[in-house]
Amino acid sequence: MRRGLRETLPAEAQAAVAELHNASGVTEFVPYQIEDCFGRDIKAIFAERFAEAALKGLAGTALENVPLFGSLSQIGGVASIADEERFYKPVMGLYMG
């Protein structure tokens, strides 16, 4: 893959998901733009704005105090965690408290 595509395609995928989110009406419209990520050659949309909008939308509901966590890839090899039943309860404990 050419270097330019490696830097732009992930950000374009993020933008496509951002468009789907905004079209869904789940939260108020969240503006975004593809930007340089911390001065490097990597592009991103800074998706935390979408998480913040979701938190705002959960205020006053039973889910408002449930902490936000990242994806499974932040806690281990996704395949081993997602595919092995012995990991189900420990992972649920991370997300459910």
C-alpha cells in the first residue's frame, strides 16, 4: 500500500462511521474533520467527541454511571478473548463493574 493511502484510508473510514453516527440521530450532530494526529503523518477525526456526545445523551438514564471503556483490543489479543468462553466472565466484569 502506498504511504499516502496508509495515512488517509483509516481516517476516511472513521469519517464514514462518523457520518453513519450523525445520520442515526442517536446523539446530537457531532461535527468532525480529518486532522493531523498530534503533529504526525497520521490522520484522525478525534472520535472522543462522539463518546462525549453519547455520555451526554445517557444523562438521567440507568446507563449514565456506566464507565466508558475502549475496545477489547486494549486488554488483550482480541481473537483469544472473543473466542474462548473462559474469558467471557472476566471481560464482562471489566465492562459491567
